[in-house]
Amino acid sequence: MASGGNDFDNSTADQYVHPLYCLMAVEEADWSGLLAISGRDRKEKKPLLQDVSQNNKEVVAVGLGIHPWKTQNVQSGWEGRLKEALERDPTLIVGEIGLDKARESGKKSWEEQRQIFELQMKLAAELKRPVSVHCVRAYGIVYEWLKGRSAADLPPSVAFHSYTGSLDMAGAFLRLEHLQGSVFFGFSAAVCLRYPAAEAKLRQVLPILPKESLLLESDLDDREAVPGAMNTICDVVAEVKGMERNALAEVTTKNAERFLRRALR
């Protein structure tokens, strides 16, 4: 997420009515602080999808990574320090990472984004961690990267956070044989319903997506606003998919748990 590492982010595990929070630190300066407030710096760590903190009982997952908006802040040796942090806790996911052409400023900036993204994807594959991916105007590049690797060289699961890609790109991701059942598409009111054009794209893409690939998100820092946002996106997705909203909530909750549990396989 872009606004800071220690706020609540719901990019992989929101649930209708009763959100399950996923905290993500999106630059190195926030990693240790997030691990502290989430309880993940303790010697005895509870399994993923269980309570990980006395203060944050709804937190079910914690992620570390470098967001594409934060690549300008990386310090030498960051990848080694990220690997060390992930190895200390096998339940940590990698995220939120990604590519954002709307934020690149010149060839050097874009090359750094790609290099940092690819290093983190390789690390997630090596350590078998799920990945939350932020992608703007770069879905084709991510697709080619995924397509060019075997299943053994890929993370166990990939979730596109607040998916804004095209119908064709969604179909292309679904057709990758070595990623069958491992690609998830998240949708939030904050991003996917922000403009009429965004909602139109959402309504175009949803019909081709298997319900088992869907995640609901808030993509908000304000916890008070989360329930309303979750209700809104759940209602829209349920309408398009022709499902009762409670049924959709149950399915997407199971999807989130399946996505996250892959970290423990």
C-alpha cells in the first residue's frame, strides 16, 4: 500500500461485514515497526490466519516488501535484509510489491522498479510465499515475467491488488497453465468504483473470472470506513456474478484463506 507501512491494509484478506486485516510494510523503514505492532517480533509466533497480536485481534496476515512508489528509498543490501526478515517468520507474505508506470519518472526509475519487483518475486518463489501485487499500466510486463518461468520458479500464489487490468489480460493470466488456481484478483470500491470508467471495466472483467479467484478489498487506512466500503464492493461483485452477497462473502473469505495458507505449504 502506498500511504505507509503501519496502517491497516486489506489487500488480501478482507471479508464482508467482518474484515480480516492484512498489514503490510511497503518500505524497509517500516518493516521492524510493523513486526513489533503486529506481534511478529516475538520468539513464539502463532500460525497464519490465527490471532497474531493481543492488540490487533483481526490481523490475520503480515507482509513485507518494497512498493513501486517507494523504490527511490531503497538502501544497498535491502534484498538480503528482506530475506532475513522473511526467513525468521515463515508466515510472512511478500507485499505489497509491483510495477506502476504512472509513477515512473524516466528510464532509470522504471528500470529500478522492474529490478526491485523481479528480485522480490524471485525471493517469494524461493521462500514459497504468497505475493500481493500492485500493478498500474504494466500488466503485460507482469504477464510476460510469469509466463517465462516454470511453476517451481514462481511464488505459490499471486494476488493482484485492486485489479484494474483489461478483460484480455485477466483471461491471459487465467490461461497460464502453471498458475492454475494460484492467481487471485482483488477488487475494492476505493479503486475499482472510483470512476464510472473503472466500474465499467470491473463489470466487464468479472463475468470471466472464476469465483474461486475473487478477493474483496477495502484498500483503506481508516478502519471506521472499512465496513461500508466492504459492503459496497461486495454488493456490486455479487450483482455481477449473480450471487447472494453472503454466499460471495463466504467464497471470497475462503479464497483469502487459501491464498494466505499457501505460505505454510
